[in-house]
Amino acid sequence: MPKTNHIGDDKELVVLSLNHIKEGSEERARKALVDLVPLTNREPSCLFYQMHVNVGTEDNNYMVENPRFYMFYEIWRSRADWDKHMDMPYLQGWKNIAGDVCESWELYIWERVKLPTCPIFRGGDLINPKDKYTLLAMVDVKEDCEDRAWKEMLALVPYTHTEPGCISYEMHVNLDMDNMTANPRKIMYYENWYDYKVWKHEHMKADYLVRWFDMSPKVTHKIDLTGWKVIDHELTASGKEK
């Protein structure tokens, strides 16, 4: 039976995969997840596919890895291409063991908000990839506050792009998994910074962001901030990390 066509099949699709690992299954799960990276990046329709391990968001734990929590940020050429990816043999292999090694496996799909701004170049020496810090912000918007929240959050993007410590800062709106309609009450930011300190001690103290967090309780139920480190993606097909 042919698959159902979705609204937006011809648009880029962002996928967020959150993998909570059972205690005692850390080593098996990590190897299985790492194996997916080089194989998936070879798919012609895969535009971006990166694996992250959870770390803290405070000065005393931002380098401490949590081996029981992994995140994948993915960009696909279309919804149809992601559906094909999910049927790949190696994805089926992961699905077959996920029930054994995962406490939960959450999948969300998103549309990236495209704006005519981008981060400025910091200059100087190239960054050390080991120092790069990734931040994920998940925002739940209150009912009847969608318009105001959208305007306030949209305004954060060009301001943040002017910060010299910003590598990338992307805003997304959630999509319904079944029919691809937008859900303006769930917003995500995927951010990459030159290092933890520029995110925590420069960006988070910027006047416009302090203002946003001061007023955000009026328009949001909650804002979840989680820190991440990119898993070295120089991987062989066998999943060995260099």
C-alpha cells in the first residue's frame, strides 16, 4: 500500500530524536546509536544528521556527560525522504533493540523558521570542536498567547545572530506527526555556541534575553533548557569513534 502524502512533503523537515537509556544498557545503546551516524549521513536525502550526548547547563557540570541521554538533530530533504530513512535496515535494527535499551524514545518533527540573518563570524583561530556547546530550548506556549509569544521569540533570532559567540541559532515550529500541520504552541531553538562560557555568561545575560525570560511566564507554560555535546562524527561504518 502506498504511503499517505503529507502537507509539506516537498519541504525540508527537521527531526528531533531524544533517547533515554536504561541503566545498565549504556554501552550497548551508545554503540548502536553511533553506528547510525555514518550510515545515515551517506543517504542522499540527508542534509544534516548529528548525534549529541547530554551535559549540564551550570558551571560545575557543563562538561559532565550523561551516558543515559542522547539527542539527534536531523534535517531531511522532505517528509517522504525521512519516511524512507525510517525503513532503512539499520534503522530497523535500532528499532529492534530500542525496546530493550531505552526507557523512552521520543520523536518530534519541525519546520525550521527561515530568516534573512545568520551568525556573524567571530574571527581569529578556528574553534576547537571539543569546546563547542549545544543548547536545546523547548518552549510550551499558553493557549491564546500564540501571536504574542511568536513575535517575542522571533525577535530573539536576529539579535542572537549578532553575538560573536554564536555559531548557529535556529528557531522551529512543531509539526503534527500525522498531517504535518504547524503547532504554534510548541517552539524549539537549536543553538550552537563557540563554548559554554559564551552561552552562559554572555548570551544568557544579554539585555534582550533577560527581558524575554522576565516576561515569558505570561505567555509560556515552561521553557526546558538542556545542554549537549556533539559526539565526534568522524566515525567509521563500524561505529568506532576516532
